Amino acid sequence: MRLPVRFSASFVVVTALALCAGTRTHAQNTAPQTTGNGTYISTDPLAQVRYENRYDVSLGMAYDHLKAGPTLLQGANLGGLDLTGSYWFSKHWGAQATGRGYLGTSGAGVNAVGIKGPFVSQYIFAAGPEWLGPHNKHGAIIAHVLVGGAYGKFEQDLRGNSPSVVDFYNDQIAPAAIMGGHFDLNRSAHWVFRITPDAVLTRYSTNYAPKLTQTDINFAISVGIEYKFKKKR
């Protein structure tokens, strides 16, 4: 098993800046306000945060690191979207489903046909349990383990050549699993700023000699917003 997991320092910086900006905004929103007659009224946009919603949905800009072939030294840094929905059975346990699409260029094996940086894409659909961990009105940590399938498109930019020419996998549907969770920063009772770091496991194979099947674990992250619907459990 190869573990090409790379935690990008840039994402850590972006996350820290986003959290700092959210904290400042919250402080401004909770500052006392003055009415026309000089009376101060304290407002708290997080006062109604209860973690009792039945449904929620989130959408984020997503990043995924991908190995497009079993022997490639260079990986692919892909961008895309992450759409996720949840149904909560109780305060701490729910079921989650996600659909993710990624697109970008990949390094290619040394070849005689002049292929460099071909486009590749990956689409993941998975579902599984999620657990609400430590939480308060300001935010929450949520863990999930999702299983499903990944559709990898590796041959779309090879000019009709076999993927063996650039050491790529074949186009295929393969097993996939997602292990990670969410860091949520509440902005109101319904709106949440969400960061989702995950380890993404895929098991692709080749149909050319020597036939290889390999399990890869790569890093993925998305940053976006979540909406909690009004219906309560």
C-alpha cells in the first residue's frame, strides 16, 4: 500500500485566517447596539444554536491529491466541489451522503509521444455514519466514515494512446472510502462555516501487463458553508 498523503501548509494558513476572520465578525455582531433613545441592547446571533435539526446540507470548494497511476512519482493536485447532506437520528448520530468531483492535471510517466500534464478527473459518491463530537454554540467537531465508489477518468487526454504509455490507471469505477470529518464554525442558528479534511482511500487497477491493483490513500479538504434546515427531531 502506498500512502501519498501530503498536508499542504497553504491550507493550514487559509484555515487559520478564515477562523480568525470569523471570530472578529462574531465579536462585531455581539457588540451592544444603541437604540434611538440611548438604550444599549446586546444581540447574540448564536443564541438559538441548538443542534436539534433533522437535516443539513453543505457545499464547499474542494481539493484532492490523486495518484493517477500505480508507479507514478508525481501526483495530481485536483480542484472541484464537495456536496454533502445529513439526516440526524439523534443529537450525536446521523447518516451522511456525499458527492465530490475533482479535475486537474497530473504528472505523467516518461513517454515517447510527448504527453505532459494530461487532464484527469475523479468523482466520488459515498455514504455512512457520522458522529457529533465536542460542540457548543460557537462550533463543533463532527467525525464520519463513508464508503462507496470512485469513478476515475485517466484516459481522456491521452490522444488515443493506451494509459500504459504514461503509467496511468485505466478509466474505471473502483471502491472508495472517506475517513475524516468537519470543523464547523457557527455563524447563526442555520448558517455554518465548514472545513472538511479527509483521508480518501481508493483501489484502482490496470488491465495491461503487469496487471496491478493498488490501494492509495490521499489527502482531501473542502472549505464552504452548511445550512441547517428548520425541521427539528
